[in-house]
Amino acid sequence: MNTRQSPQLSNNSQTQLSIDEAYKQAVNHFSAGRYNQADQICTAIIQAAPTHIDSINLLGIIAQKVNQHNIAVEQFEKAINIDKKRSPIYYNLALSLYQLGREQEATYALKIGNNIDPQNTNIANTLYSILDSSDENIIKKDKTKKTKEKPKNETVIEKLLQKAVSLHQSGSLDKAIKCYKKVLEIQPNNHSALCNIGVAFMHQGKLKKALLNFTKAITIKPDYAFAYSNLGALFKEQGELGQAIFNYKRAIAIQPNYAQAYSNLGLALKESGDIDQGINNLQKAITIEHNYPDARHNLSLMQLAKCDFKNGWQNYSWRWKTNQFDIKRYEKYLDKLWQGQKVDGKRIFVWAEQGIGESIIFASMIDDLLKLGADVVLESDKRLVPLFARSIKSIKCVAKNDNTIEKDTKQNFDYIVPGGDLCRWLRPKIDSYPNRESYLIAEQKKVESLRKKYHKKNNNLLVGICWHSKNPNHKNKSITLERLLPIFVDSGVTFVSLQYGDTKKEIKELSKKTGVKIIQDRSIDQMKDLDSFAAQLAAMDMIVTISSTTAHMTGALGVPTLLMLDSSPLWYWTLKGDRSHWYPSLRMLRQDEQGEWDKVIAEVKKEIQNRVKNRQ
């Protein structure tokens, strides 16, 4: 699964510790002037305990501090509805009402507070003094008018910002941008709106506009850690890791307890090749926010990349608390979650999660369950069902849909487990990975038919190639077809494209420039028919591929494969070595530095030439 790093909206929150401990942290943050973090913790507390009056009151006080008095009034009124006997809340309410120009309501709130606690004269007298003097000389008529206009504008801005953030979070980016622009028409120097509209532009891929708005926000508010962090995310998106790391560090220097900045810094450092510092910064994020799902999940992927299976698989379970994974379909069955218990004679439902590649990895452990005596129901993408059903005997294989678990199993099972969680119990250390050449079986008739089709009148070495991934989160693992030109040796080899998508133009241009011929078999559509694609892979003598579905499937089929890896590969390829503990038939060729493919390509060329010589 992808590591996740994204820009933030300004109302992001994280759940914190127990309620009492969390509230203490919120108070500490507030006292230190870290209002945003205090706000996030209180919001999380209220989600868990909606009547936690102290958190509601503190949200109101925070809103007062940043001159968002409409929001403050809402919070104080919520608190009063829970407990009408707390005089300080009425005093807080009175002050915000006064700031909004609602003097009569402020006076009324103040009187109620005073009636509850007549002894608390200091606060009451101070507020009465403010209210009384407001009718005399302190505020002149023209100033009163401006004061009333200002709360009106602030109210409009607050509502527009709330609406914009809501639209943004729901994915309605164009509508959100319109709302942000309306805020900026009223208040051009609103740094929150500038930063958030920058995030929206970034999500649309309009990186120049995003950069302009992040820069404006920082110009207006030079200590705006939030903007620096988002600027870091933008530079990382552009592949400028040095700039990304610099800006994340700036955000942390301004706000030392900024958990997401530490988390994002950790990912950027890992991608730059410094995985130890990446882990260190993710651990700092978790120290600040103990229950930080994204940081823990990303930490797990780095730990697994270093073959730290004990900690890696334990942290891997945090993926279900991130926004990337959806557990809703299975929530009502979690009381039957398998956690390593004996399964002899038990029926276990293994649910499908993540992509095709991960599904193939996790399917490698089904045989372990069978050997333990389990009756297995394996859920998968419908395109994998024929392949899995043929390859893994004695299981029921069902296609994933909205009601798979109810329709196809009739809920008649003893345990349920997500495919990825099998790893924790069945692959706890390196010697628990079986040294088997393959575990998937292609349809032999299709394999023979395709070999005959590709050979035509010769007996050339059949080499399948895959060079590009459309995954926007992993641009560095792709390579251009033209860059692979050195591997296309003169004779004795027939190259077959295993690349998904429309590559006709790219292949045609290469052929026109160089005379290189690459077969494109239009009868095979791997996006629709993975079983036929498996047969195509099995028909090859060897395969050259980047990290992709092709790599997983060819590895599971046991076809000799050269896997070209960038310098920061996905967790299942680990960081070192040339052999995969998942797929022994793969030989991994690694970049020394990001973007430097020459050494890898030279190794591929050498291997192809050796195989051609050995056939002669």
C-alpha cells in the first residue's frame, strides 16, 4: 500500500490518549499559546464524549483568542445547555457577545452569571465596567458602527471558511475554491484562506497556483507553521526532496510539537534514502500524538522494509484507522477477528484488501492456513477468482462485492481476517517465508497457444517488458521505453509488451527511430482479464519489469524475472539484497541513487545477452 503524505486543511484533528490526560494536554497547549493543537485535542475529546463541558468551554475560549466570537458564542451556549450552573461560562459568553456588538445579551448573560455566583465580584465588576463605559465616552458612534461591521464581516468569513473546508473535504474542489476566493475578496490577507486554497489547487494538480498562495500566506504570517508544512508537501510532490525537507524543518522549528510535520518529514527523508532518520521522525510524531494512525502505518512500512517484522507487523494494523482503508463492511464481524488462534477444523473468511499486487502477496499464505487444518473462504477482486481457484485447491474463492460476506458465506464462519493481517501470524520472521518457486498456476493451454503465437517461425528468447506505472504516488519507479533502448539486443530475442494502457504511440515512435520491434498483443487486456494476463506472463522465458502488478504476478507464477527498483522501493521489496523473500524467482536490481537507471539497465542487458548465448 502507498505511504501517505498530503497537505492539510486547517481543521485537522487527531484523537489523544484518555479523556482526562487529553484534556490536560489541551490546557497545556492553550497555556503555551498553541491554540491549534489545543483545539484539535478538544475536538477529538468531544467526538468521544459529546458532553465533556470543559473541552467545549475551552473551544470557546480558544475561539475568543483568535477573534472568532461567533464560534465562541456557539460553544459557550452548548456548554450552558449541558450545565446551567457554571458562572464562568456565562462570563465568557458575555465577553464574546459584547465583542459582537450584542450588548444587551451580554449584560443579560453577565447578570445570570452573577446571580449564580455573587461572590465572584472581580470578573463581574470588570465586565460591568466595560459594558457601562461602552455607552459613554470610550466608543464613539462612528467607532461603534465600525465595530458592528467588523463582527458582521468576521461572521461571513467564518461561515464561508467552514463551508469551504466542508466542500474541500467532500472532494468538491471547484466549489471550495470559490468559497475561499469570496473570503479573500472580503479579507485579502486571510492567511488561513490563502493556505487552504493553495491545498485545493495542489489537489487539482495546479502546483504553481498552490505555491503562489502558500508563499502569500507565509509573507502575511511568517511564523505560519501550517503553511510551511504544506509547502513541504508541494515540493515533495514535485520531487524536490531537499526543499521539502527544508520546509518541514521550518514548520517544526516554529511549532516543535507539530506531529504531522514530523510525520511528513519522516516520509521525505525515507524517500531521499535516509530511512533511519525517517523512522526517527515518525517516532517523534507518535511521541507527540500517541494515537496517530498515519504515522504508525507509515512507520510500519519502513520497519518492514528493514525486515523488522516484529514491530512492522504490529504497527501495520494501524492502517485500518487511517483514511486509506475502509473497514466498514466488516465491522460487525470483528468479534470473530482471527488473532493467531488454532484453526484446525475452523472456517475462516479472508477478506480482500488493497490492490491486486497486495492480494497476490497475501494469497501466498492461504496454503499455511490449509496446512493448519482451516476451511478457507478467500475473497478477492473478481478478476483474480479464476486464477486463485485454479491455483489454491480446497478453498472457496469468492468475488468481492458489497455483500460478499453475507451472500457467499451466509455468515457461517468461525473467524474473519483481512489478508494483510495473516502476515503478523504466519510471517513473523525471515525463516517463516517458504522457499518455493511458485504458488499460482496459469492455464496451460493458453500458455502454449501464446508461446506459439509469439515465436512465429523462430525460437527466439521471449522477453516480456513492463516499464511504466500510472500511480501518481510512485512516479520514481517508472522509466521511459526509450531509456530502455540498450536492452533491445540485435538478434535472438523477441520482446513482448506487458504494459497496461495505450502504449501504441510510444512503441511506434521507438520503432520508427531505432527499428526496435515490440509485440503488442491486443487480445490480452490485463485490466479486464488477469487470468489471460497470467498465461501471457507464463509464456515468457524471462520478464523485465518495474515494481507493478506484473512483478507480483510473475513472481507468484515463478517466471524468471528482473525487477528494476528505484532507490526508495515499496516495503515488500525491502531495502537490500537481490532476492525477494516473497518471490524467489525474482532478481532485484536496485538504483544506487534516485533517478540513476544506467547501472540497472546495464545489468538487464547483460542478463539478456547471457540467456541468448546459453540458448545457442
